[in-house]
Amino acid sequence: MTAVKEKIRSEIKAVLTTMSESDYQQLSRAIATQLYQLGEWERANLIGITISNHPEVDTREIIKRAWEQGKEVAVPKCFPADKSIQFRKIVSFDQLEKVYYGLWEPIMTETEIVSANEIDLLFAPGLAFTESGYRLGFGGGYYDRFLPYYKGPTLSLAFKDQVLPALPVETHDIPVAKLVTPERVIVCHD
């Protein structure tokens, strides 16, 4: 199972790295445009979202739009020792620091923690997805540990090449409710 997942991860990364910068920007904008039409986005006062690293779908513009619309933004802080995450509220990108693997996380002394039930809309990151909402993450299992405690709406952002016919699914995997691509919003389950 692990070898299959690693093979899919490397294949998707290889495909994404071939995307031109202009395509990356254009497709990220198209995904954001689809997102802003959703009722879940409209209703959310506090979103839980990662700070993207290229070639993930750009989330910085989504975060800026959230702030412009008066929404609050919480981003994950990872704890490698127990593979847990906690979401912390940011009001500026200056409250972030670069940590291992080039990830951007909230500075703990400058941000406050939010509980899972305070988040109105959770963006679950991943490298590959199925139309039924299953996701293949980056291998840390952080969201697999967080999702059982989160009861609100979930979605993932994906370029077309990240949506696959099938993925290896394990018993602990929890699918997202919607998948937002440049072309459409896929309702995975309600």
C-alpha cells in the first residue's frame, strides 16, 4: 500500500511541476472563482486552510479574499512528534514562519489557537483525489488524525491532473464533501 501511494505521489508531483507559471496562476484563479460561488464559502465566518507551496493550488489569494470579505483565517501548525495539527488564527502573512520541508506555519507566540468546532469550512490538502472525495495527502497523516474531530463542511482544491479514477483507500480515510477544480465542483457526498 505504501509503495503504491509513493508511486502515485511522485507521478502527480512530476505532472504538476511541468505546469507553466501562467497556467498555474490561471488555473488557481479558476479554482478560486468556483470556490467563491459555493454556499459553504458564503456562510463561513472562519476558514481552516493551509498555506500552499508551489505546485499546490494557490491558497494565498483565497486567504486574501477571505480577509477582504471579513472572514477569519486559521492555518495549521503541525506537531511531528505525535503527527497532530492545531489550527491557529492569522490576520497577516507576517504571522507565518518557514519550517521543515519549506512549509509555512503560524508563529505560536503571535497567534491564537482555534478548536475544530470553531472552523466553519475546512480545506483538506492533498496530492491526488477521487471524485468520491478520497484524498492522498503528502504522507504525514496529519489530516487523517484531525478529520475525525471535525464535523463541519470539508473540501479540497485540485487541478484536473490531480483527480484520479481510483486511489488506495484505508479504513481510517475520511473523504471530503466537495472537490473544487478549475472546470467544476464535484459533490463527493453530503
